[in-house]
Amino acid sequence: MSQDFDPKYFVQNLTTRPGVYRMYGEGELLYVGKAKNLKNRVASYFRATGLTTKTMALVSRIDTIEIAVTKSETEALLLEQTLIKQHRPPYNILLRDDKSYPYILISNHDHPAILFRRGGKSKEGRLYGPFPSGTAVRESMIAMQKVFRVRQCEDSVYSNRTRPCLQYQIKRCSAPCVGIISDAEYAEDVHHAHMFLQGKNQELTSELTDKMTDAAADMEFERAAALRDQIIQLKHVQEEQHVYGQTGDADIIAALIQPGGFCVHVMMVRQGKVIGSKSHYPKMPIELNESELLSSFIAQLYIGGAQELPKSLILSHPIEDEETIANALLETTGKKIEVTHSVRGQRARWLDLAKLNAEQGLQARLTDKRNHFSRITALQKVLGFKEPPLHMECFDISHSSGEATVASCVVFGPDGPDKKRYRSFNIEGVEAGDDYAAMHQALTRRYKRVKDGEIDAPDVLLIDGGKGQLSQAEAVLAELGLVDIFLLGVAKGDTRKPGLETLYIGSKEDEVVLPPDSAALHLIQHIRDEAHRFAIKNHRRRRDKKRRHSVLEDIPGVGPKRRKDLLTAFGGYQELLAASQEDIAKVKGIGGNKAQEIYLYLHKS
């Protein structure tokens, strides 16, 4: 922060009205924000505590703040989005792909064509869409070529044809350019294409079925066969292209923030059908939660955009400025758009699907080989290695109040998680809840095999749990004489928030805190979270197996039938435990000697 800039004095003289603030550093516009109360919002950046690492990085660069007062919060939002799109400040969330959505156009020609267009306005003909991506449009157009055989060439190509092109030869076009099909028949195909794009699939199938029946009755068997094939193709396309819902036009938007990545998934529903979806992975220069991420994303994607808006925006999380965004959309588009997060029935199922897609998309991105190698390279620089660490192991401990303690070991290779090499260790002979002793036992069992040459040593051993657990690892490796394994400890920070971990690189004394957007930190978080997940999974399996196990199964000479008779006679294990030897002997099939054995076994402690 510049010595000449006094934030306390600046905030004292600010208005409490709504408006937009612009933060500059060395003449560069760093960040644009909106506020319902400018004084309170700007003051929040300069408080003594509670700021995230990324926000502190922004504040440290500020030497000037400019203010623009507006009449309302809606006006502030509109101005904010205009400035973000015009200047693209580095600390604002920016969408990499801000092109308008693609559409399918059926032109106003004597022989209409089905064409690809971007943007929601065209005088050339009727637009259908929007679609989530150009690929989705092209896939739909190929499917329509097969079914309706309507031309997809531009008018300049069409007007210069003297003989049919290849599309006609492969039965993707009926060649209206050279008069092979009559105008009436071609118009009928175009009409059917319109019906298909309008979602009138049942009416279209019924109409084609009636025409096929009429053709067969008139002995036009070739035409009837062609219509039959068209119906079969149409049904195949309907099954292939769409996930069916009920009714409604909506964009369903799910936000997900996890250590190592952020995802906003947009699923588009038109006329009750899911026509496609797209995952966005915005860069987040400052700390946000899911609600704030959604607000920024929606404002940038929809306000002032060229794409056509649906009737509803359905969100995975509530947002504070829901009403403000709805008003801004009304002002810019003239349409009243519903913005909601509380839905039921079919719309709730759509929202669940969008959330699932966000999870899957982010998981795929985290495990992508190219992304993984870039994170390994970043970790290499942090650790000061000459070569990237291609074999990393991480340990974690899991138990329920000391019960069924399990240690997990996960292995990451050059391509990410190597699940075939994961191992779990059932911990025995340590005091309940003693995580240090559990870690010592698991590490000893694992690395004794490394010392004996049975398995390869890792480049990096990552220990979750801070200085105490790191000491156990140091002790085990020293006992076994394995001095070449690099130790990396991870401890949650004071706030215990992901992104604010403390790393111990090589020893307990060498502390490092990486910035939350560090690729190296994202890799460490991914490895640690995977070890935690694997430990919990195996602990629950062991705990549940133990709880399903009956003590009676361990008594020699007591098989399934005798166990059943004993439990039936006494009603349960606790009642059997309270019974005398004489009472046990009265059970059918249990004699005096066996009753004595059972009684002594139950009370041996």
C-alpha cells in the first residue's frame, strides 16, 4: 500500500450510498466492486483481522481508490459489470469464454437451410437455442441431417451448384439446389425440422406414422419404407440427444469450491429437456464462498450478454443480492427472470444433476494428467528438488473415540493417485486414541518393507497432523536408517480453513505458508484429502465388521445352532451374561459341562 494513501482517512469521508469502487495500484486497475453501502464495504478491506491471504495481497497493492455513486444497488451492479468487461481487472473473477451462446438457425430462404449461428438475434430466419457449446449444436445438426435431409450449406454455395454435392450422395441432403426434390416435399421436411427443434417430438412421430400408413395404403411402399426409416432414426436421435424432464426453461447453476479447485456447472433446460451443460473453472484471485462465487459468475455471464435468457436461474446456494440481480436482468433484457435456490420436484432433480456434474467435472480436472504434472512441477520448485517428485506417499489415522483404529497409506505417481498401491493398517496394541503411537506403528510396518527391499522408497513422505506426527515419522526413519526420504508435514492453520495450512518442509523448524492459489498447495491438499478419505473408509469397514461380530462366535464348541438357542432362550447377549451357570445348563442342547465352559468364557476377565 502506498505511503501517501491513508485508508482510515479515505473511509471516514465516504458516503453510505450505493455505488461502485475501483482499486488501483501503480496506475493499474486491480479490482472493481459494487456496494449497497460504500463506506461499510470499503472499510471491510482495511480491518485489522479476519482478512484472507488473497485479500491482503490485493490490499497491499492499493494506492488509489475511486468511487462512483449510483442511485440504486441495481445500477451499481450494472456499472460494475460494464467496467469488469471493459477493463478485465486481475483480481476480479473473469470468464475465459465470454462468447455468446451458439444457436441453430433455419433460414428464410425459398429452400431454407439449417445453419450454425452465435448470438440471440438474427434477421436471416428463426433461431433455436441457446445450446451450451458449439459442439452441442454441431452434434444436433448432424443428427438432423440424417433424419430430415435439409441442406446445411450457406446460400453462396447453394446458388452456385449445378449438380448434387457429396452430402446428397451420403444421404444427408435431398439436393433442392438442383431440383431433385420438389418444393412441397422439401417444405414438409423443413416443417418437420421446425417441429423437432420446438420439442414437438410426439406430434412429429405421430404425423410421420400417419403418413407412413397412408403411403402403405396407397401402395407407395418405397415412400412408406423411407418414412419408417425416418421414424426409427428420429426415435434414436431423441434417445441419444436429450435427458427428458417435464416442462420449463431454466439454467441450473451449481457452484463447488474444494481444496485445489473451483467449478461452476451450468446445465441448460429448454422445453423440459436438458439440452446440454458446461463446466467453468474460474480463477479466483480473492477468497470467496460458493454464494459469492455464484453472484459474480451470474452477473458476468448474463448481465449485458448477447445470449437469450431462460425464464429461471436455479442456483445451488442462496445469494445475498438475488433481488438485485433479478432487477438488473429485468432492466437489461426487459424480461422478469426468476432467480431462486429453493426448488422441489423435477427442478430439484435437475439441481441435483448439476451438482453431481460439478463434482465430477472438478474431480476429473484435479486428476487430469496434464494438470497433475503441472502441480508436481510446482511442488518441485517449492521443495527445491532437481527432478519432479514422481512417487509420493501420505499417511493418515482414523478411529471413533479410539475404536477400530486404522492407518491409511495412499500413493501418488506421475499420473496421479495410484490406487493399486494404496494400503491400510489395522492398528493393534496401542492405547485407545493415541494417534502418535498409531502413526509410529503404521510407518514402522510400511518402511520396514522398504528397508528390506520389498517395495520402493517414496521421493516424498507426506504426514498430516503437524509437528507431533512429523516427529513420529522422523523417529521411524531414523530407527530404520532411511535418511533419503524427504519429509513434508501439513498442519491446519489457526482458522483450520483449506488454503491456510502450514507446511513443514524437511523438518519441524522449516515452516512455510503457501498462497491459497498455489498449484503446489493444491496438490498437497489433494493427496492429504485422499489419505483422509481412504482412512475413514477403511476405519468404518473395520468398525462395522467388529460391531457385527458376536462374542459367542469365539467360544469353542458353540456353533450357529447353539448360539441361536442361547440367544433365543435369554433374549440377548446382556441377559445371557447375567445368567447363572445353572440357567445356561437348562437350555436345550447345552449340558452341564458345556454350560460351565460358556459361563467361564463369558466371565474370564
